[in-house]
Amino acid sequence: MLRPKIPTMPTPTGRVTPPAVVETTTVVPSAQTPPPAAVAPAPTRPTVQLTPGTTLALVGASTAVVLVVGAVLVSMLLAVAITAASVAVCTVVLRSLLASQTRRR
């Protein structure tokens, strides 16, 4: 009942054609022409000019990003540490409560 039924491969019912014969062809090398020289296109975008003001702005922005990401990572680590400490305290309290109940009996 739970065994899968594997379908059988159907047999061909129509006329079966024999495989086509592939004839080999010979390759005749021809005189090779050199490819045309590539011409470098003129730049359509202006190049980026870094002035001292933009450099200072980039340094300030990257510093702010590093500080924000660092603060987020430290706060997440602190949250994990506080959670682990509270779970450890709860475990010690529950263990002492269960041990005191078994001693009373």
C-alpha cells in the first residue's frame, strides 16, 4: 500500500527512423587578416576631483559610520552578556529551591 509505483518505460509505437549519418568536413585555413585597431572612446563622464574639503567630508562620514556600527555591535554584545548573566542567576536560584525541597522531605 505504501510502496511507490514506478512507471514503466513505454515502447515506441510508430515507425522508428535510423540515426542520421554525419559526414566529416575538412577545414581549409584562409589568410588571416589582423583585427582592426581598437580606438579608445572619449570619456563621457567627468573624472572625480578630490578637493581637501571633499576629502575631509569623506573622512568624517566614514568615521561616523565606524562609530555607529561599533556602538551597535557593542550594545548587542552587552545585551547578550546581560541575558546570559540573568539566565545564570535564575538557574542558581531554581537549583537551590529544588535542592531545599528535596532536603525537607
